[in-house]
Amino acid sequence: MSVLILCHFALALFAAPLVRRWGTRAFLVLALPPAAAAVWALTRWSTTAAGGTDTTEWRWLPAYHVDWALRLDALAELMVLLAAGVGTLVLVYCASYFDDRSRQLGRFAGNLLAFAGAMLGLVLADDLVLLYIFWELTTVFSYLLIGQTSDHKRNRRSALQALTVTALGGLTMLVGFLLLGHEAGTYRISAILADPPPPSAALSAAVVLILVGALSKSAIWPFSLWLPNAMAAPTPVSAYLHAAAMVKAGVYLVARLAPAFAEITPWRPLLLVLGSLTMLLGGWRALRMNDLKLVLAYGTVSQLGFLTVLAGAGGHDTGLAATAMILGHALFKAPLFLVTGIVDHATGTRDLRKLSGLGRRLPAVCAVAVLAGASMAAVPPLLGFAAKEAAFQTLLDGSTGDRWALAAAVAGSALTTAYTLRYLWGAFARKPGVPDTGAHPVPAAFLAPPAVLALACLVLGPGVPWLQDLLGAYAAQFPAPDHPYHLALWHGAGLALGLSAAAWAGGVLLFLASGPVLRVGHALALRSADRVFGGMLLALERTALQCTGLVQRGSLPAYLVTTMSVVLAGQIAVLVVDEPWTGTPAPRLWDHPTQAGVALLTCAVALLCLGVRRRMKAVVLAGLTGYGTALLFVAQGAPDLALTQFCVETVSMIVYVLVLRRMPVYFEENFSRWRRLMRMPVALAGGAAVAVVLWIMAGHRRAESAGAAMVEETAHHGLKDVVATILVDLRAWDTMGESAVLAAAAVGVTSLIYLHRRTDAAEQPVLPLPGDHPHAALRTGDEPGTAPPTAPRTAWQASRYESAGLPSGDEGAPERTWLAASATLAPERRSLVLEVVARLIFHPVLVLSVYLLLCAENLPGGGFVAGLTAGVAFIARYLAGGRHELADAVRFKAGLFTGLGLFLSTATALGGLGEGTVLHGWTWHGHLPLWGDAHLSTAVLFDCGVYLLVLGVVLDIVRALGARIDRQIERAAPRPEEGRA
């Protein structure tokens, strides 16, 4: 089962290249996974019909009792056959429906196949959380499929509406699943059905929340508005998602849980009332539609209401009728949608007011539509008749509520007959005053999928007893009555047959009186639910804008004060109510007087920040507080933390300074004295509250500290540095996640700055600034007074003397430069001392970074600190020689280091799967020539990945906030010609 599901997603990944290579014929290849699933399900028919099951289980999240659990029983067998069988035919249909020039056809094909895989997983899932995951996958893929033609506003709006309604219902259902799992003590569906939890208020709440998700998925009122609008999707999507698959998911969930919860309040009243109301409203609305797809769409809403009534009634016989009707509905509604697509394809319109005479032009298509329509109207001897007879009889034999639902079902069946006749008449009949519609011939391959489904309705009508064992296996989960109902085409002339005849007669009368019916319908029509939904979204947007305008004033201090005030109020409320300091040991002020001195100096510097008005001074003071914190780590005996803090503060201050070049010298906001006095207490109280909370948390520790165990584990591996071992071995998952977040943040920040490119490879020409050396333009390939060359020249392409900035012809008196690109700077902006220092420390600092990387097993260091140290070396060259010096120092894109580091860390983690566990550690011991005894562990490899990632992040940020801003400053500066003018 797992393989079948994964095959759908795996092949969906290759759908686009397959479509590019083979065109629409690729759909025939993509139909193989659902076809295989359907064949597999047929091979399991006898097992499931006998009450047996097939299961697959994999312990996924054992701590949360969540498993990858799949289970095939009778109900799942039926749904797999529908999802896979109809899915196969729809994919085959797509090969004729589309042509090779259709836009984004590869993406559509992949999404459709992936949806089929998600639907397969949904009906096989035996775990509530797993079911929810597949449930939401169907929501996402349906959104993508409905919005396939995204350049049309209607498609975008319909897709967003479907996503909003079904996703909100899904989230509500998730809460119900969590409540149900808590009450039952397990998330395993089969275990819950075998031993349901006792009735309680929490269980009733869980049931209601779950039903909200199911009703929204199956478009039951008041959530039915999204389904008709989803007809903006291509016809194959409507035939599959909205007839045989997605909309059946809610009905399937109701049927799945009904054996255990049908007696829980308010299960039956909620489903019987809403299902009956939906059946009547949808059928009545279908009589007023002129678009063939909309006639079927509202008819689908009506039929889904009928299915909800049957599945929600919660009885043995109604459960049997529900499963028969689920099968019948898929087999007659899917071919009608496919026929609609053929009509649209052949004539170019679906407006029944413009169609005329197609029955004679396309007799085969008409025959398929009549066959499927007759089954939908429950005309014998088709499957629809047998299923509806079962529904009428079982509701008739039920409770009082079931009989009220039966009355609604008879009225809904009359409406079904009426809109079936409207559909067939509108699509194929010859209408007075309307010229015959031209249509091109329909290939047999195009008509074959709907013909197969329609023929199934004909075959399974007389052969409905063949379904008794399978469908009866599901019904057996309910208490059986004394005389259980058995599926058959003919049960004799009885009240159920009389009700069917009344429904046929009422439907024919409604169709013949279509004019008055339309006038009455328009007169009684309330405001469209679609317009109500649009109004609600507009009101929500306006409210959000008003709230944003009220709260978002563009003042960072105001945001900080608001945030800190809320957090502080919550902390104070907890401290006052709970009094958690009771029994907490009094804190020691310090362990050593040195700590007190450093802490006082750090606090003094922090207080000085409150009165600073210059941005640069504020950055320096904030950096000093960080250095003070690092000194506290040193005094406490934590050299690893201190080294990391020093490096982070150094790089942070440099980044701040780079950014401040583009900002005013002074803070622009002018604070009055009383506002300043109000903000200071908030800041001081926030810091004090955090300190108190930390003191209470540390004082309330009851469990044994994990430090001793980590020290012992580190020593067991022959290592000494516990902190580094924690980061790259014991808690490597955390480090890997933080590395990914760091990479994503760096890419996001630099992408905001580099709107078009992330490298300096193809720069726009930058003329020299006033005072620059005459040959400064060599770096960009421009020389003053000359046309730009075809290929930009760099300092390495220029001669040694050009790079040095000497005029041509002065080869006899070369000038030595300490940095390769220093000649590109104006003399007044160069610092010879800084150039010499950068040249002298660059390689030693890089060597130091490698040392810190490799010594981390036994001495302070590690990949993070080493990466920051290497970044400082490159920053020094940038500060001394400018952006061109940085480009010369690093010939590769910064993203290469980031991606390579993340890849190395991830590969090291996944390499542990060879021993059965992700991040499994191993160590190699050996002898190397000239080196001697050596060893290499996965922790070192993992740390190398962190090293490269951090280095790439630092380089990316320096290029973005340094080199990029340099270019902006150069472009904004006046040109030499402007200065002379």
C-alpha cells in the first residue's frame, strides 16, 4: 500500500518532463499508478468482502502515538476502486481533452496524479493524524488544479475560495481529531471504532468539530458555495475531484466514523437536517442554471446532501444503501462531467441556450449521456435505481427522523429527475428557434472513458447482488436488524417503488413547467452565498487594514514597548497569582568578585544606551554590552560560549556599521522627556522580569541535571569538549535545524537587497568617484573618456602597472601595493596601515579558523566559531581594499559555501542510515603518511558543514550590506565631469 501511494507522488515529479517529451500521450503513462492501485484493490476483493483486512504499520512518532498506519477493509476497498479506477479513466481522457500546446500542462498532470495519490492515502489511512495529512494534501492539490489557468481572475478567486473553506474546515477537524485521540487514548482509527470512548461533553465537541471538516469538504450547506465556483477548473478536474474523489472524502469520513459515533449527540440531527437541506437547495438551484457544468455542479451538491443523510443515519441498512449510493453516484456523475467536456470541446460552448441538435450530430455521445443520466434519475434497470430503492426502503424502515429525511429525499429525487431532463434536453435536444450547433467528430478514444463508466451503471444494475458481500461487510459494523436489507434490482411493487414513481412524476412536471419554475426561483432567491462570502472577505480585509493602520505606526520603539508591556503584564500576573518564588533558594549575587565588576560595567554601558542620540554611538555601546556578557562567560569558566560571543559581537558590529552608512547620523525620532521617562521603566522592568523568571526556573529544578551524563558520554568517546560534542553529536538535530534557519534567513535578507542578481559578476559600469585614481575604472571595464569594452576588464586582466594605478609609460618606477585591488580606491580613502594589517593577518586568521574547527573535540572551538573567524579575515580585506578586494579574495559565490555546508551536514546526518539511524556517529582510526596516527569522525564532518555554511552566510551578508551599498554610494555620487562643470 505504501509503495502504491509513493509511486503516485514519485511519478508526479516527472510529469512535466514526460509531457514535454511525449505531449498528451504522457497522460497514458501517468495513468499507470492509479491503474495498478485499482488492479491491486480488485485482487483483494474477496478478502475484504469476507470481512478481512490488509494492514501496513510503521512507527513514525512513537512519543506521540502517531504511526504510518494503512488499512484496507470493505469501505476502503470501495473508495480505492473509485479513486483509482475513475482516476485512471480521467487521466486517459486527458490525453484526448488537451493538446500539446496547452499551457502548463506538465504542472497540471503532476498535480492531478499527486492528488490521486493523496486521495489513495486518505482512504487507506488508519491513523487520525495521517488521515489529516492526506486530507490537507487533497486540499492543496485541489487548489492548484482549480487555479490551473491562473491568469484568469475567476480561476484564482475560485481556487482561493475552495482553499479557504476546506482548509478552515480541515483545521477545525484537526482539533476534533486531537480531542478524539485524547479521549480514546489512541489515534488509531480501527482501535477507536473497536472500542469507542464513552459519551462525554468532550467527545460531543470532538464529533462536532470533525463533522465541520467533513461537511466543508463535501460541500454541505452552509459550506456548499465553493463547489459550483470550482467548476472554473478544467473538466477532467470536475469529473474526478468533484464527482468521484475529493467531495466524497467528507462522506467517507462520516461513513467511517458512523459505526462508533452515530449515537453521540448531535450526530444524527446535525447530519440529517443539513444533508436534507443541502439536497433540496442544490437541486432547486440546478433548475435555474444554463451552464451544463453548473447544472451538474449544483446537482452534485444535492446528491452529496443525500449521501450525507444515508451515511449519517448510522444504521445497518442505511449504511448498506449509503455505500451503494456512493458507488452509483461516482459512476453516473463522472461520465456526465466528461460528456460535458466533450460537448464543450466539440462545440466551443456549454450554454444550453445555444446548443441544439447535438443528439443527431453526436449520437454516441448522446447515448452515453442518456445512459448516465438515466442512472442519476434512478431509472431501472440501472445501478442508480437499485441504490435509490435501497435508500428509500431503509429510510422508510428507520426511526422518525429517518422518515422525515425520507420525505426530503423524495422531494430531492424529484428535483434530480428534473435537472437530469434539463441537462439532457439542453445538451442534445433540438430547440425551436435555435440553429443546429456545429460540432466536430469525437474520436473513440475521447469517448471511451465516460462510456466505460456509463456501461458500468448498466451492468451493475442487474448485477447489484454482486456488491452485497463487499458492501455488507461494511454494514456489518452496525447492529444488524432482524430482517436486514439485501441489495437487489427488484424487490417487488412496494411503497419504495411508489415513492420512486412519485419522484419521477414530480421531476417530469417540474421540467415541463420550467418557465414558471424559473420565475418562482428568481423571485424566491436569496442573496447569493458567493456574494456573501465575497462581502465577508472584503469586510475582513477592511477590518485588517483598519487594525493595521491603528497599530502599525512605523515606530520600532513603539512596537518594542507594546510587545514588552504585554509580555511583562503576563509575567507579573503569573508571579502575583502563583507566587512561584516560594521555596526557591535565594540567588547568589556572584561566585567571584570579578563577575560583579564585569556585570556592573555591563549594566552601566547598557544604561548609557538609553540617552544616546547618535546611531554609531548606540551600536558601539550595544556591542560593549555583548563583550561584557562574553567576559562573564570567561569568568564563569565557559570559554566556548565566550569565544562564540566575541565572534558574534564582532561580526554584528561590523554589519551594523556597514548598514549605518546609508542611515542618518542621528536618530530621527525626537522623544519628549516624559515619553523617554515612560519607556525607561518598561525596559528596566522587562529586564528585571526576565532575570526573576530565570532565577525561579533555575531554583525550581527537581530533576537531575543532564550535564553529568553528557560529560560522561563525551569522555566515553575519548573527547573533552562537552559543548562542541553537544552541538555536533548529542544535539546535532538542533544544530542542523538552526543551520537551515540561518541559511534561509541569510538568503532572505540578501535577496531583499539583490533584487535581480546575487553576484557582482556582471556589474553595471561604475565611473570613478571624484578624487579616485584615474585607473580606478579598470575594475568595471570602463576607462574615463573611452567607450566601454566588449568584455569587462578586471584588475587581474590589467597590467601590473595599471593595477597599481600608475600612468602608462611609468614601467620603470613600479609601485608596490599590499592588496591587489587597493588601487581602485581614492587616495584619501585608503589606509596604508589597514592594508598592511589586513595583508599580514589574513592567512594567519584563516589558519586559526581551521585550527578552531579541527581542535573542537578537545579544546574550545567548533564549526560555528571557526566560520565566523574565517569571515572576519575576509571582512578585514573588504574594509581595507573595498568591494573589489573582497571579490578578488573570494572567487566563488557565497551561496556556494552556504549550500555546500548545508549539503555536507545533511549528507553526514543521512549517512547514519547505513547503521539504521539518522545522525548515527562513527569514527575512523588509521595511519596517514607524514601525519601519523589519525582519526576522523562524523562529528568533524558535520562541523565542517557548519563551518562552510557560516562562512557563506557571513560573505553573503558582507557582499549584500557592504559591496552592494558601495555600488549604490558610487552611483549616487557626482561624476568627475559634473564636478568640473
